[in-house]
Amino acid sequence: MKCLTSIIVLLLTAGITKAQTIDERFSKPKSSKNISAQVGKKLAVCDTVYDFRVVNPTTTLLNLGGRYPQQNLTIAIKGDSVKINPTLMKGKPVCFYGEVTLFKDRPEMVVTAPEQIMDIKKYQ
């Protein structure tokens, strides 16, 4: 019985830790300005979505901090698991979490899971 209680406590604690980690992702967001200094880091970035391009049914590009081609950061939403309506994001500040990489020498963040977008339900 003591072993069963220990397992239950361990499972409950693991669930709380995971929930805290998800919330902590967005606790110290960066602006997209000067984001190229953050290449290679996983972080939250919050900025205005200036415009977007739906490339195909599973790829949408959102430009933060400016209109293409002067955007500070491109958010590449890829795959079937993230369902958004980009027109609901345009002109609004939105927060994303992921690794900043370079695509054709421009900062980009690839989003493949709904958990990477703060308050995603607003944009579906």
C-alpha cells in the first residue's frame, strides 16, 4: 500500500511539473527586435503579426515586427496538428515558443505543436 501511495504522489507531482513548465515558457518573452542575436536558443517571442502567407494547407508563414521582406522574425507554422486562422492574428500581438533558427540568413521559428502558441484558441 505504501508503494502504491508513493507512485500516485510521484505521478501527481510529475503532472504539476509539466503544467508549470508550459506556463513558464511564456513567462519572459522577448520582442522580435534584434532576435537574430538569439539564434540557436529556445525562447518565447511576442510581437505583432504584420502579415502572413498561406503556402499550402499545412504551411503558413507569419511575419512579426514588420511586413515582408522587412520582418524581424518569420514564424513557420507547419504540419496538421496546428490549426489557426491567420486573419485573426494579423495586426495583433501574439506569443510563440520555439527555437530561433536561420532560413536563408533570416530569423525563423518553426511551430509544429499547438502548445507553442499562447492562447491558441483565440486564433482558431
